[in-house]
Amino acid sequence: MAKSGTKTTKTEVSVDDFVAAVTDEQQRLDAIKIIDMMARVSGHPPTMWGPSIIGFGQYHYRYDSGREGTMCRIGFSPRKGQTVLYILDGFQEYTGILSQLGKFKTGKSCLYVKRLSDVDETLLEDLCARSLDWMAEKYPDQAVTSQ
């Protein structure tokens, strides 16, 4: 079996303690709202992944190369100056939502927002729910239970 190549693993760090340490007050309040939303749409409690990702649920992946690992199904990280939301299926299927979402930037599977108030929260929740639906289709043999 190939060794896991991921450095981001689930930890026992308290999500509440991590959020309380976010120095920007608005970003801390945004994190609390995102936790509530992601917990609601995923059906999973928040868990720390690595030192800075708050994740919900988990799945096991294996690439054709043999590299494999376990990661959260959806998550986010309140980083200095912006909050990064991890939408694991990317954004190519979501041009309609993105065109109306508000002010943001994207990476391969990352959505960057400075403030939650910069985006339409209802559309953001829809985007997260659709990403979770994609995860359920891609990894149907994995139970979607709290781990």
C-alpha cells in the first residue's frame, strides 16, 4: 500500500480554541457563521485538520499514482487577510452561482473571500451543498458519517 502523501490530517485541537485565537474580530465572527452553515449542510461537526483547516466529514482518496490519504469533505481556514473555503470539486460547474456570488477569488479548489459580507451567503451555502453532493457521487461507497 502506498504511503499517505498528505500532511493535513485530522487533529484533536479544539475548533473553539482555534476560532477564539483568530485575531481579526470580523473574521472570527465570519468563521462562526461558516461553521454553523457547513455543519448544517454537511451534517457533520467541525474538526480541525492540520493546524488551520476547520473541516466537516471525511473521505479517503487514492490517486492512480498510488498516493492516498484522508481529508475533510468540505472545510475552510480563516487566514490572515482572507478566509479560504475548500470546494473540492473545483468551480467549473458553478459559473452561474459564481457570477452572482459577489466579491471573491478562486484557486483550483479554493474560494477566497475577505469578508463574508462580500458574498451572498445563500449562494455560498448552495455552492457548499452542491460540492458535498458531488463528493457523495464521487465517493458513494464511503459512509457519510461523523468520524
